[in-house]
Amino acid sequence: MKWILYLSDRLLFLTLLLCFLIAGLRIHLGVESTVVGYQLGRLKESEAALLEKRSQLLMQYSKMTTKQALARYSEASTGDRPGGKL
């Protein structure tokens, strides 16, 4: 009969240990998912800022590469000399 008590005590211990391990794993995964969520939020903010910067740079590039702008830059670099010669 002692072996039955020993076996039931051991089974109870292993069951409790397994329950604590599962609870600890669940807490750990909850914390990790929260941390990943905050990181994702920061990355989305960074992405939005970068997309806005990209849009501004594309607008600036578009303005600089119009025919009128290129003609102005060309005239400025040649110094309004006919043919651009020295």
C-alpha cells in the first residue's frame, strides 16, 4: 500500500509541476506578445514618417526635373552666355 501512496504523491507533484510550467509559459507568451505589439507600433510610426519623407522628396524631385526648372538650371550654369561657351 505504501507504493500506491508514493505513486499518488509523485503523480500529484508532477501534475502540479506541469500546471505551473504551463502557467509560466502562458504568462511569458503574453508578455512577449505585448512587447512585440509595442515594437510593431513603433515600426508603423517609423514607416509612416518614412513614407511622408519619400513623398516630399518625390515632389521635390518632380519640381526639379520639369522642363522649366531644367532650363533655369541650365541658364544659371552657363551664365546666360550664348551657346554656353567661355
